[in-house]
Amino acid sequence: MLVIVTESVPPRLRGFLSRWLLEVRAGVYIGDYSIRVRERLWNVILTQLEESGNAVMAWSTNNESGFSFQTAGQNRREPFEIEGFSLVKFLPQENDAVKEASLNQEDTSSFMTEVIDF
């Protein structure tokens, strides 16, 4: 089993993938191909992926988890491996720190206004 999920990819890449795989939802492709075909599909994804796009490919394999995967492009989810197990960690959003700082300032200023009005 092979599953490819894409986000923000060019239409030509979506068209190419839909010729080889079944697109069950927008950007979600499934099929059952050999390692050779899987690697060729991934090479096309890597060459046609634009800066804002990203993709993940997962396939069945004989390991502890029963599957393996690889990613391309920028995404908040970053794969890493611990003792042979593939896991995914979430990176913080770029705007989170800025939002928290502005919220803290707003909370302080509204608190100070309430204290002064008291």
C-alpha cells in the first residue's frame, strides 16, 4: 500500500499523481506499487515541488510499525527517529511567540486600565 498526501502543489504534479494513483480526497493519493515505481514517483514529487508546497509519502513495509514514510517541503510536522521507531514532532508556529507577547501586553494594559478606573 502506498499513500501520498500533498499540500499547495502545482496542478501539473496533481495531474501526474492522479494518472498513477487514485485521488480519494483533494491531495490524498493511494495505490499499490513496487519500490521502483514508488521511488520514481517520489523523484517526480521532489523535482516539481515548489517552495510553498509539501508532501508526505507512506508505504507498507516489514518493520516494527508496519509502515515507513518520508517527507518533502516545509511543514510544522518534522519526522525523527528514536531507536528505530519513526515519530513526528510539531515545530512551533512562527507567529506563536509574537502572539503570546502581544496578548501579554494587552492583558497587562487592560488590567492596568481596570485598576486605574477602580
